[in-house]
Amino acid sequence: MPDLHEAKFYKKLKDKKVQCNLCRRSCAISESKRGQCGVRKNIGGKLYSLVYGKTVTNSIDSIEKKPLFNFRPGTQCLGISTFGCNFFCLHCQNWSISQQRAEEAFEKVPFTSPEEIVQQTLDTGIEGIAYTYTEPTIFTEYALDTMKLAKKKGLYNVWVSNGYMSKECIDEIFPFLDAINIDFKGNARFYKEVCGNVNVEFVKENIAHFSKKKVHTEITNLVVPGYNDSEKDFKEISEFIFSLNPKMPLHFTRFHPDYKMPGLSPTELSSLKKAKEIALKQGLEYVYAGNIGGLEHTFCPDCKATLIERMGFAAQAVGLKGSGKCTKCGAETGIII
């Protein structure tokens, strides 16, 4: 199998330069150079993916681990990823693969075709595939070919993303995407200084775009002490999500020090509690505190009956029927079962 795969979402410029239009960075790439993600290279005036078929993670996960709490609760998925990312987050938990830029490392990974990924999922007897761990946008060609096959076989496709893809990318994956969790990291300063000069407004635009397309969308906000943990931060993210859809789940997740932020302390539980209180007061119907273990059930927004019982990453739908209605009061919950 060839190691190189011509990329989608680019246009040719003068002097053998190309412009990548896959994500909002819109990198202009000279011949023999790579985009900021490190895995898309201009070779002879054409743009190639260096990581097509280069699966570096391949593990069975619960859907709750993504986290997707209101989509197919209790099911499992095959989590796959490649090297690379279009962000440079100082606190990245998967930095050893997301920030890898050595082409030699890519070449050492055996090729795994989309057909093999789908067949493995079917053979394992699980329900879907998650494109996760690093940013799936940067391996869209590989993900998209896999998603198309998975959809034909009745498997679901979910992305765990930073939400910085181009609208052209969204439109391309939309017919094959069942759910997405977008990591909405915080305020404008946080995105600029911690994530590598990222424009928060583009992330917000994309969350709204997915919402308009009626893709099941959940939001994760990793709460980093001293950076995005003020009551103002919690209120602003809650107001934004509420303006789109009060049923859109919001996960406030506990930070653990890693990568270039080893000196920080883990998020105080009181901070997560305050964030959840603010979001619920704003009117959001599904707010979760994550990465802390223990119970985190889902309740009916109308009658407060338990809809999903959850302990850690184990979940069971106990109060849902049909298309996601509450068995007690009949309310439409917006949960996909």
C-alpha cells in the first residue's frame, strides 16, 4: 500500500505553493514543506496526507469516554487516531502523538485500510467507530473513507474534535457523521496563549454550524485552574450553548497536569460544582462534571426522573423509550438511544 495519499480540501497557488483549506488555519504551504498540523505536505505542487492509514491508536472504548453521554448510552466503539494536530495545547493529554512531527515515526506505523478498520469493528461486535485522541480533522481523508464504509454496515461514526475544521470539511463529513463532541476550551486569551494562536470565534461558528445541521453535538470544557475557571468563563460558555440549544449537553471536565503544564494543580471539585450550578441556572438541561469518577446520572429535564444511570464510564438507559422519550412523563429528551 502507498504511504502517501493525495489530500482533499486544497488549491494550487503560484510557484508550486498550495493552500490547505481543511481547517481554519488555511496554511499556505511551499514545496517540500508541511502545514502547521505536521501531517500534510506539499510534494511537487500537490498536497498529500502523510498519515492516511497510519492508525496509532486502536482501542475499544465506551461511548461515555468520549464523552458522549446523550448518544447511544452504554454502547462501545473502536477509537482510532493518527499522529498530528492543528492545535498546540500546552496541557495536551495525548501530546506524544498529537505533537509528533517526525516523518520517520509516521513511516514506521503499519498501514491499516478503512476496510480493515470497519471489519475489525464488525468482528468485535461493537456498535461504532470514534475518530478521537488526536484531532480527526487532520486525517479527514482517512476518516471519511472509513465513515462511508461504516455507515453502509450500520455502524455509527462519532468525532471528538477541537472544532477548528473548515465549513467545507463539515459539509463533506456531515452525511456520515452521527455525533460529535467539541472541546470548547475557554476564552479568547486561552485559545491564543494556551492552544497556539487559535481564534475562538471560528470554534463558536463551527459549533453553531453543527447545531444548525442537527448533528448530535456535545461540548466539553476542560477547566484549567487560573486560566478558564472564573465564574465569568462558566457563564459565558453556558450562555453561548443555551443560545444554540438548551438540550446540548455540556461537560465540565477536571484538568490533570500534563505536557507543558506539569506544575498546575488538578481542578478543585468545588470549581466543577460551581460551573455546573451556573450552567443549570442559565437553563441548560444536561450538564455534567467529568473526569472525577463516581455517579453522574442523566435526569429528565421535565419530571426529574432518572433516564440514564451512570457509574464512571458504565451506563444504562433505564428511563427512556422509543425515540428517546421519558418513560415517566413522555417528554422528548433529545437523547439518542
